[in-house]
Amino acid sequence: MMGLLSHAVVDAPLFADAVGRFFQPDTLARILIEGLGKAAIYFIIAIGLTLVFGLMGILNFAHGAFAMVGAYLGGILMVVALSSTSGAFTRIVFFIVVVAVIFALMTAVGSALEIGLVRPIYDRTPMYQILLTFGVGLILEELARIIASSQGIQPEPTWTAARDTIPGFLSAPSEIIQGLFGTNIRGFYMFAIAAGILLAGAVWLFLNRTLYGLYIRAGSEDPEMVEALGVDVRKAFTVVFGLGTGLAAVGGVFLMWDPNWGPSVMLNLDVLLYAFVVVVIGGLGSFKGTLIAAVIVGIADSFTTWLFNTGIVAFSGLPEVTIFLLLVIALIVRPQGLYGVEEVGGH
Amino acid sequence: MAISPVDDPVSDGGADASAETEPVTDKRETRKGVSADGDEQQDRTRDGADRHWVGQYLRDHLSHIAVVAFFVLYPGLSAALAGIPALDIGIATVDPGAFFDAFLPSMPFMIAMLFLGLFAMSFDFISGYTGYLSFGHAAFYGIGAYFVVMAANGLIPGIPQGTPFVLTMVIGATIAFLVALAIGAVSFRLTGVYFAMITLGFAQVMYELIRSWGYAATNPTEGPSFAGEAPTPEIGVPFVDSLSVAIGRLGGDSFDNLLGLGIDLSSTVTSYYAIGLVVLLSYFAMQRVIHSPFGQVMIAIRENEERAEAIGYNVFWYKMGAFGISAFFAAIAGALFAAFRGSASPDDTFYFLVTADALIVTIIGGIGTLAGPFFGSFFFESLEDILSSQQGGLAPYLRETLPDGLLGADVAGITFLDVINTAVDGRAPLYLGVIFVLFVLFVPNGILGTVRDRLGGTVANRLPAHLERYRR
Amino acid sequence: MSLLELEDVHTYYGESHILQGVDMTVEEGSVVALIGRNGVGKTTTLRTVLQLTPPREGTVTYRGEDVTGEPTHEVADRGIGWVPEDRRMFGYLTVEENLRVSVGPDQDFEAVRDDMFDLFPDLERFREKEARNLSGGQQQMLAIARGMVGDNDLLLVDEPSEGLAPLIVEQVVEALREASAETTMVLVEQNFPLAMDLADQFYLLDHGTVVESGSTEGVTAEDEMIRRYLSA
């Protein structure tokens, strides 16, 4: 039976060599910084999902589709607004504007969806909320496919024209990192780290420094009690579902520039699955857990990618397998996640 | 005198007596599905002297017989209808044959319905009856599919290349059973969303591994196939050639002038019957389990697991057993799929979307009703056929039959032809998504479940709660 | 005009008919005890007042206005506070944040909070502590305080002494007595002497209906009627 697995097995001399290479400063810096860049992306795509589950107990299966819509809409705005001669500064400014516009737009769309579709089925079992949001995701994916192909854009693979609106200094290796650690890391990852920190800070402030954030945190524990204290929890549900949708779409705008993703209809399921992994490992509904899980998954991703790229492991699916294995192991070892409430799921 | 089937005291065999006390049993649902005809016939025979067990058995299975008869007659019927010649009635040509061709599902879709239907029934067996959503069900489908193809290529150690398909199919299904026990051993400590996530996680791990597994196929993302040395899969009694038929899109057996009856069977129709037989046997096997005391415990777990445990059932092993059985039949479905298509690829077997298909048809057909997913699958494949871009789809039919003037008719720069091309041609997934959402919102019990509710009178009980929900 | 009136209230959980025609009147400034065995519908009565489980028949009137079928948060905003069974703290929120949820955005939170800290000095000491780290008695204090803040005139208190040590119960009773000086109260309590001690009126429930009511004056556990409906 060993023959069946032969190419996943590591040669002994290679292994010793790999350990040696791993402990070189440039390698460690590379794995760590690229890992944090990926972690930032994972956090951005997962945080909306965790907010929605935390308050409403709904595992939103349309989350990936919202990100996909964000990626395409962002792509359209960028492609229309920019010309090939636009400078790097213009591109960054436009990107920030696009993020704001899409966040506002998709927050409104998400709120409308909550009122129109999700609200009528709150008192059914959680399965129906999963099914409904999954159906919404399917419809959005097909609409994106139809619209993209009617415009002569291939829905699969990535829409490169949109991805190429990234300024040159972000798609090229970062010079600062090159100078400091002597290793090549795309400028995009530095950009993602900065954006991830900003976003995490903003969400944290919203949750901990606003009255609405307080209602959301209280509602995550016991929505009925919050309602009985005079807070309109239904309205909070609408707002949070809207925010979750907006955050998913913002994640999509970032993926538009991400060298490993880019706008395509495949984002629907890919984002959904990876966001699930992060959110489940961190503990469904926990802000802190999502943050830490994103870092774990990001670094695992960059480490296994490095293992494959250097030829130490000749198995191309290693990062993906590792990430889903993390999900399975996390659920076996600690079902409530790193920071989940013990009896969560009993919503 | 009208005897409602609900009051029928002898509708189930003695061994199934406990099934009668449970409101959610499948056989009764299907029987109600046959509407007034069934009842009428039942009444007539009841009044007669014939109480022989054979007659009784046939009466009990009337709905099954009707459904099976429909699907047995379907190939001939649809071929006859599609074969109606075009007629020139002066002002225009009327071509009913082309109309039926466009709207009746063609054989490849009917065959897809069979294995999707079986897969969805197996999904419903665990998800609908015990309430544990198996989001990684595609893994078992994939194991069944990969096992038979790899065995046919001599890639499974200990299984010689010429081993009959029926045997490798059962061995593969047994392996799926064991894998399910292994997954279940760690997963059944979790419930709800968490169970769904861990089974999804396991399936995705397998999917990613298979995609890179160079041993199974030279191009692992394409997957292995029944090419070259691999024997054509046959369904029948192993080692008896005269009682076996080869199945497959390309290499299946065809029969001219069958038994001297003047009936010709093409290779697709032959495959349809052979695969249909396996699906039918699998259905009866699962139905047997549902109606046995074991099945009643499954339902008890869904309704209230703590109570089932308090009564003294070891619910863990019941869940394990149900999961194993459902994986077994999922693998059978996968094997049939691979055999007919002649290959297996990771994206068509192990991927999450395969489970999603089963989920969709289960909801449309009726979750928690064993036959429901099968009807959901029929609905699904009919829609796929009608909206298909191929010959026999609605879009080519409209393009050919509608007059050019209408097709070219132009509203704000968009012609009717454009509408057909973008909104009809190959758009099954879009409409399926819309229909699925509408079912979730308005028909949560699915086709069969709703029919059961209507005829079972439980609507009366549910109505007040229903109204109250909207009043708030 | 009475503060709260229930008129022929019928409430269901799914298909189970829990309240089968409850009539009840609560006067402003009084403390009313709901007594009866487990499962007769005492908690459901409180939930029905708040419209958490709205009645299928009958009306709930607060300050002369029919609130039947109104969303719970609006009923609560009219000035009804709830101290539920098992206290239901927001365990991951601090003491102060627990109070904050109950205070509307238009009210002066600091002032309201300081009033509560005067009433329950213990809470001030633990204001930054997460509620799950408090002792049972402290949690009960917090639950009572949380029910009182937000300009509430009616406090629905469910089993405040349950699961607490006798010494702690005494403190809770003291807290309730102080609270009752400021607000009207409906009290569900298994501990019969305690209920009679705190309340001026009582309603005795059995099988979802009121079987007896009146002043608590002179009612003892030895009364024939009480023994019939309370002893197991």
C-alpha cells in the first residue's frame, strides 16, 4: 500500500536540507510575513460570517457569493474608472473609494435580503436558514456567470483585467522587505496586513465602543433577554446581516487584487469554504477567535505553500489539505473553537 | 364507503407494526401520493372475497407499482411521442414530435436522474431521518465511483482486473460503509451545524487529496476512466454472461428485436433499465430499514434525541449504523454514475457541489420522505433537459420553430433571440436556484411531504401555528 | 386604574395549552406573589405579560392600554422589567455593560447606574468584572438591578431565591424589599414563607387558572387551601 502514497513521502536527505533552510532568517521572515498577509485576507473574508452567526445563529451560506459580487462590482468600478496610465496613487485612492462604496451598497442589499427572505423563516430549524442562504448564493453565482459571459468576460478562471488594476508596486516584491530580510514578498501582502489591521480595529471599536456593538455582543449570548430589556433585536438582526454582507463584499474587493484569487464565480464556494474553516476554528461568533484562527490558517497556508514551492513535498494540494485538516482536527479536539462559548449552537 | 388509507389496519406487514404508530412513515406517504385511483382500487378489492396475501401485498405496494410502471414505460412512451411526424396544416407546420422532444427528458437525463435520485435518497436517509446533515456525503459517492473505476483498471491491490462490476460495486460500497463508521466515530459527538461542518471538512480533505493523487489517474484532476484494458461494467449476476448486460454511454449492450417482440433497445435504454433495477432494489432495502424498529429509532433521534437516549437506546450506535447504511448506498450511486459515464473525476464526485445537488433535490422532493428525493431528482433532471443547449432542449426548439420575424423582433435593441440565448439556453442552474429558494420559503416539506400533509389532514393542526407566525 | 390587568388569558407552547384563562390585576405600588406548584404556568404568565409568548386569546393591559401582540421590546419600553429564572446574565459582558443594555440611548446612563450602585453597593465593587465571574448572589443582585433600570415601574421577578445559599437568600430578599419601595412587583417564588413575607397580594395558580387570590395578611402554610395546592 505504501506505493499508493509514494509521492507524498519526503526523502530523508531532502528533509534534513529543508530543516536547515527553514531556520534561515529570510525563510522564516518570508513564511511569517506572507502568512500574516494571507491571514489578513482570511480575516477580512471571515469576520462578517462570524458576526452574523454570533448574533443570529445563522450560518450564512451566501457569504461567499456576497464576496464574489463584491469582487466583480469592485472590478467593474476599477476597470471603468482607471486607464492604463493611471498612477499608483490614483489606483490606491480609487480602491479605497470603491471599498467604501461597495460596503455601503452591499450593506443595504444585505439588509433588504434579511427583511425579505431571512426574516420569514427565523422560527424554523437552523437547517432552513442554511438552505435559504445557500440558494441565494447559487442564484447570485448564476447571475454573475450570465452577466459576465454576456459581456464577453470568462466567468472562470479569473477576470484578469480587473486583477491588473493593482498598482505595480503592490504586485511586485516589496522593496522594504527585500532590504530588511532579503526575501521577496509581494507588496500586496503588506497592503493586506495594513488593511486587515485597520479593519480589525474598526470592527473592534464598533463592537466595544458603540451602543449598537454592545447590543450585538449581548444578543450573541441571549437575544431574547436583550429583547426583553427593550432593545429591538429584529432591527439589530437586519443591521448585522447587512454589515456581514457589506464586510463579505469588502473581502471580495480585496480578493480582486489578490494574486491567488481574483474575480471569478469560483469565489462563491472557495470563499465560503475558507471562511467556514477560519470561523469554526476560532469559535463561531467570536471576534477574538476569528482573528487568531485567521493567523493560524494564514501561517499554515504560507508554510505549506513554501514546502511545496521548494520541492520538499511534491504534493500540490498540500496547503488546501492542511487547511481542511485543521478544520477537522479543530472540531474533534475543541468543537466550540478557540474562543467559542461552550454551549454555542443551542441558539 | 371510503376507507382512508390512514385507517387501513393492514397496510404494513406484521414486522412493521411499530411503523404504524409513527406519523412520518414513508410507505404511507407514497401511497397517498397516488391520489384517488389507488384508494378506489383498494376499496373495490377489499369488498371482494380476495384476501390472499399476494393480493394484499400488491395492494400495499400499489403506489410503488404505479411509479415503477411509469418509469419502465417511459422510454417507449417518450420515443413514441417524440416520433410523431410533423404535419403541414396549410398555414404552418405543426410538429408535436419536436415539442415532446423539447419538453420530455431524454434518456441520458433520465439515467442521471436514477443515480442522482439514489444518491439523494441515501443523503435523505441520514439527514432527513436522523436530522444529522451529512454535508460531506459526496465523499461516499466519490469512494463508490473511484473504487469501481480503479478496480477495473487493476489499481486496487488484491482485486484482479476482470472482477465483475457488481462485485466491485458492492466491495466499494462496503468500504464506504467502513469509512462512514470511521468518520462517524469522531463526528457523532457533535450536533447541528458542527456535524455538518466536520463531515464537510472530511470530504474536502479527500477531495483535495484525490485531486493530486497521481496513482489513481495519470491526470488526477481529470480522474480515471474505463479506457484501454478496463472491462465494460456489467450489471447482472456475476460470472453469468447471459444474465448480465453491459452499461455505459458508449460501450453498453444494445438489443435488436428483443425476445422476438419487435422491440429494439439502444445502449442507453439498456443502461437505463439495468441501473434502474439497482436503484429500485436499493430503494426497497432502505425503505425496509426505515420501516423496521431500527428506522423508528432513527426518527426518534430526529424528533428528540435526549428522549430516545432516556428510553434506553444507545443512540450513538444507531446513528453510526444509519450513517454507514447511507454511505453504502451513496457509494452504489457513485459506482453507477462512474459506470455509465465511463469515468470519475474529483469535481463530479468528491466535491461539495455534488452534495449540494443531493441537498437541493431532497428539499424539492421532500426531506424526511425516502421517495421524495427521487421525485425531486426527476424534477431536477427534467429542468436540466428542458433548459439544455443540446438538441432536445427548449432553446434549440424555440430557435427552430419560432418564425424568424418573431425571433428578430427587437425591443430596445434586444431581440427575442437574445432573450432565448441568455435567459433559456443552458440556464437550468439559475432557475433551479430560484425554485429551490421558493421551495425553502413556501414549500418547506417538499413535493411529497406537502402531498402527504394535504391528504393526511395534518394541515388542520398546523394552520393555527402557521397563522400565528405571520401575525407577529 | 390598575397598573397591569390580565383578562381571560390563554397561552400555548406549540400545542400545549398552558394558561387556560388567567385573570389578574396588579395595583401600582403593590407586590403581588404568584404561587403554585411547578408547571402550573407561573413563568408563562410573566412571559405572557412581556409578550415573549403572546396569548392566543385574552388581553394584557398596561396602564389602561392594550399591549397584547405588541413586540416585546416595545412592551418592555413601556416600563416593564424582567428578572428571569436562572438570572440570564450576559456572562461575557461586564457588570456595567449588563446594566447598559437595559438603559435606552435617550437616558442618562451614569445617573441611572449610580442610583443602582447606591442600592447595591456590591455591584460597584465589581463593575469591571465579567458577569460570569460573579457569585450566584451577586448575579441575582445584578439581574434585579438590570430589571429596574430604564425607568421601569413594574418588575417581574422569577424565582429569585432558587439555587442560592440561605445566607445569600437573605441578602436577595433585602434587595427585593428595597426595590419594592421604588417599583411595583410581580414575584414568582417557590419559597412560600418568603413570598408571603414580601408580597401584599397573592394569586394561587393551578393547571393554568387562578384558583384563589387575595391579601397575604394572615395566610400561612397551614391553611387548608394552601396545603391542597402547594404540597406535592
